[in-house]
Amino acid sequence: MAKLSDYKVLTFDCYGTIVDWETGVLNALQPLLEANNAALSRKELLAVYHECEAAQQAETPDLPYDKVLTAVHPKVAARLGLKKPSAEESETFGASVGKWPAFPDSVAALSRLSRHYKLVILSNVDRESFARTNAGPLQGFPFHLIITAQDVGSYKPDIRNFEYMVRQVKDRFGAEKDQIIQTAQSQFHDHQPAKKTGIKSSWIVRPGAVMGNRMDEIYDWKFETLGDMADAVEEDASRN
């Protein structure tokens, strides 16, 4: 059984793993719900949103993420039987990404993990939105490499995103594919395509998460939070 300390690079999904994607989306949907006096369950809202977003990303893989959200907003409204939002309201929803909150443990856990690994972002987002997130909720954390869907021209779970990341990690750090751990919450976006690409993965469950879950759970390590993973890495390293 491989040990966490055997690896050199952690490649992170950001939104859902480091940033509380679901809370961010729900907060940004509140004006739409309030305008329609709609009371819908968290699970229903997130399930509809996730379906609309995944379909939009597959349809327009080269569209920057904030524009994906702008396009998704009226489609979510239509699916929920709500009044169509204005173009300005949809643009406000698209611009919300950089304000989505980090999980409380994220920055401290990243700092601890950076003592043992190169930390790489592999995110379904545009560069500008991630820059706002990194400057704000993530407090300017210095990742070793940032790869966005905008850089690749496609969205996860497309295998091209993982192949692109593997090439970049090899070029930047001299690390091979078997020295990488994909670290993420979403089974759909990350663990299933990582497996297909031959990359080990650590599942950050984030208990209560709805989006990205699948019946067939794939992972090599499993932790409830990123802080729990940092604990395990430090314990493993202390044995060496």
C-alpha cells in the first residue's frame, strides 16, 4: 500500500474542495429565489444547478467560467419554473465566483501540506475568477502552479485537463504521473477522470456535499476535510 509521503505533488480541485462551492452558489441564487418568493430545498437547487452547469460546460468548453455561470442562470430559473432573470442579474451571478467562501480549514491545511508537496490548482474556472478567489477568500496563498479550464480549453471531467496537468507538472517540477495525488471532493469532475488517466486520488468528502457525488465512489485515500488529510500527512511523515 502506497503511503502519502511517497508522492511529490498534490493537484487540487478548488471549488468544492478548498472553496465552499455549494454555499457560494446557493448564496448567489438567493436574489433569484427571493424575486420569485420561491422556497426550494438545498438538495433540489444544487441538483438542478449541477445538471445545468455540467451541460453548459460540455456544450461550450471554451467559454470562460464566469460566462458559463451567466449562461446557466436563466436555465436554472427555467428548470425551476421561475421568472426569467434579467441579463444584468445573470451577469451578477456569473461574477459571484470570486466571492464564494473558503472552507474554514482550507488556508491552514494548505500551508501545512505545502511543507511536504508542490501544490497545484486544477480548476474548472477562468483565470480572472480564480485570481479574485486567491486574493480574497484564500488570502493570497502561494500555489506552486495554477491551471484553469481557460488554460486548457475544456472543463473537467474531460481527460484533456488531466493530461495537460500531467505535462505541466513534468515540465515544471520533473514529477511523473505516479508522483501526483489528485485531491478533490467531486467524484464526477475529479476522481473518475483521474482514475482513467492513471492518477491516484484523495477524496475530500466535505460531509453534506451534493454536487459531483456518484454511486460508484473511486479513491485511494478518503478524508472528511482537507485538515484531516494534513493531519494524516504529518503523521505519515513523522514515521519516516
